[in-house]
Amino acid sequence: PVPDLVNGMASTVYAPTVNRIYMFGGSNFTSGVVANTTRIYDIATGLWSTGVPMPDVRTFMASGYYNGKIYLVGGYTTGNVTPAFLQTWEYNIASSTWLTKTSIPAPLGFGGAASSVINGHLYVAGGRDSSVALLNTLWDYNIAADTWTARAPLPVAVNVPGGAAIGGQL
């Protein structure tokens, strides 16, 4: 089991280069407390450890793994949808360090989006903004260029969809 209860809607990413699962942030649904905890699950040993904390507390972030780094985008700092954030953070697995990258240009911040990495691009789909509006947006983060581009919108607005990449598609 996860070693603490402040992990609801945490962002969880598998890092194949180290065969570990990284769980970032999350909230306690009863108390509303939001964490900046970096939890690391070593699949080979079955043990949890704690890594360098995130730059701030967050829950409901978009996330993805690429080339030894994990990317976290948006999210909330409370048990509510306000405030919603636009930041993009990069976590370097080898050095256990954080960098702040170019923020997503969504106007009101967001959380609860589906996300996945395809060919060096982190795609962020749907979610909900700080005005509680459901989103049909699709954003493309070019990891190498550190740039965001809006793509064709989703057919319908959706909050907290599941997301995965397979065969080069989200």
C-alpha cells in the first residue's frame, strides 16, 4: 500500500529506465490537505521511498515520462478547483532535481486532464478549469522545444478521463 493517505488524485508515472513508479502530490479527500510529496515505488523490491518534494503542493496534474524525466502540468493546491495552475515542472530522475518549464497557455488553469507522451510530445486532453467549466481542449507540449501548441479540440468536454498512448495515438 501507499505509505500515506494524502495521495488522492496524485499523478503516477512509470519510469522504465529505473523500473520504478513515481507518485507525485495528491490530496486527502476527508481533510482537503494537498501534498508536495514525491513517493517512489521500487517494483523489484516492493518498497516505497520518498524523493525530493515537488516545488509546491498539487493534485489532479497531467503527467508523463520521457527520456529519463517526468513532466507534471497544472493541477490544484486545494481540495477545490480553485486555484488552478498552469505550471509545467520537469523532474530529472537521475539527479532528483526539479526545473520549471514553459507554462501551458490555458487561460484559467486546469486539472483533471488525461495525458500521455507520444514521440517526445506530452499531450494534455480535457479536464476542468478554475471556473468549474469542463474542457474539450487538447494541448501538445513539445518537450525538446519547451513549447505548447493547441491542437484540434476533443469532440466533447470531459473531466478526469482516462488516458493512454498506444500505436502513436492518445
